[in-house]
Amino acid sequence: MIETLLNILPPLRADLAVKLTGVNGFTGAGEIGFIARRNGARSIEIELRGVAGREAVVYAEDQPVATLRFDHGHASQVLATEKGDDVPALFYGAAIEIRQNGEAILKGSLTRA
């Protein structure tokens, strides 16, 4: 009976991740992890490196999620609804882009972590 329930209930949490790679001649790389829990709590962990410039905006499905400021080409940030942050509900295959001055410099799609 427990096995049957486990098979029909949604998972306690969904873990998705993306490895970001450079586009349009830009170098740099990064990872983003997304966790959604059954209780509705969500979090995003963002880690970028090798990026020139002072700041960039993270987009998920063409919507801005966060603005990051770089220190020697590196930026990281954690957003969590439990801290009061606005964290969008993302999904498998969601398009993620890092943009500077409106142009995509890194991109990828969320997959299972």
C-alpha cells in the first residue's frame, strides 16, 4: 500500500539544474540550481564565473529573475521564498539566459539535477 501511495503522490521536492555556456562569442560559464518543495517553497542558487563586466541579469522564460554584480568575473546569489525572495515557479526545459545590456551571453535549459 505504501508503494502505491509513493507512486501516485508528487515528489517531496523537484530538483532541476542547468549548466550555462557562452553564446554569441561570449565566454564564461555557470550553473543554476532550482528546488521546488511540495509545501510551495522554492529556491534558486546561481553561480557564474569568467564573465566580463560589472553586472548581468538572469532571465527564466524571458522574465527577469535577479540582477547579479560581478567581482573579478564571479557572481553568486541564492534566492528563496523562505527568505521572502520572489522565486518563479520553474519547470523542466525552462529556458535560462544571462544577459548584459539586453544581449544573451550565457544560456541553457533546466533539466533534472
